Amino acid sequence: MIRYIIVDDEHIAHDIIKEYCDLLPNMELVENCYDAFEAIACLSKQSVDLIFLDLNMPKMKGFEFLKTLSNPPKVIVTTAYKENALEGYELNITDYLLKPFSFERFVKAINKVNLTPPSIPVAKTPSPITEERFFFRSNKKTVQVKSRDILFIEARGNYCNIVTINETITVREKISDLLKLLPDKLFFQVHKSFIVAKEHVRIIEGNKIIVAGYTVPIGKTYKMNVNEVLNR
């Protein structure tokens, strides 16, 4: 569950962000804050995972507020001013959304919020599968997918097919953007049109990979990626 607050002096911004969050699972609104001081008061008494932060607010600007926090939660900036983006990334924000932003762009920002704490090794053999989850927009719906359920991804023009254990999900995304989203410890590109989950590779033979009964080609320029996996 991601517990979040909205810090923005505009009521309509609160409405839009909450509407988007309500379309996603595991999002819980803690409080609506209309200036930095309300946010400071909220954070002093509530546990929060994520702040949606406007920059141009009365009394105290967004980044000024952020600098007062000794241990800030994840922050997604929501603003109409792109010139402050560099300063935001220097403050280690998670993402920078320019108003007005689409639901698809909003989902990409949420996908970057990783609340999984670093694990403390208790055995020599850690679990090879993580519980990372992603939200994909498909056929006017938002679908949540566990990383361990993804077998491979195939590019099809302006779309990609995300083939999972149970279904195939078609999304309007570039394969290069999906590659950036997916953790490279779990996925690798084997062809200009294919990304494969390492965990589900069954057989590598010649210029093809067998993944749970599917045959995926290996591109000439991607053989090094495959060799690196074989040599680990």
C-alpha cells in the first residue's frame, strides 16, 4: 500500500491526482494539504510513503519545503513550470510531472516509486524472483503485472505485447521505454523486438531461446547479452 499526501494550493489539482490514484490499486490518501505548513504538520503525525508536491505555493515554495525535511518520503513533483526540473532531480525526487499530465504519464511516475526496503541477507542463496509490480495501460484499463509473471515482451510497431504466464497484454509503448522500466537483473534484450525474462529462459539453442514453450529469436547484435547471461 502506498500512503500519499497531496501538497498543492489548487483544489482542482487535488481532484485530478486523487481521481488518478483511485484508478490504481494500493493507493491510500492520507491527507489533502494546501500549503507547506499543513504538510509539515501532517508529516509530524502521520506515516507517508509518497508526496505529490506542487512548487509554486504561497507562504513556502515546494522545494523550500522539501529542503526542510530531514528524511523525506518519495516525491513526485506536479507543476506547470519545467524550468525547475534540474533542481528537483538534485533533490532526489522520483519524477517531475508537468501540468496538465495524462493518466498514462501519471502511471509511469507511480511505477518509479519503489517502496521495497533493501534486503538483509540471511542465507547464501537469495530468492531469484522479486515481487516488483508494474502498472500498464491497456484497452482503456490499467493492469497490474508482477515482474515474475512476465515471460517476454514483443514489439509490434507502435505497440508491445507483454506476454505473461496467464495472458498477453497489449500496450502503446516503445520497447526501449519498457526496457528502461524493467530491472536489468531480471530482464535482458535479445533482439530489437524482444525482451526476455531471465528467470523463464528454458533453453538457449543457436539463434533462439525457448521461454515457457515460446520460441524467441536472438538478434546478431544482441548475442553478447545472451553470452553474459550464460557466463554468470
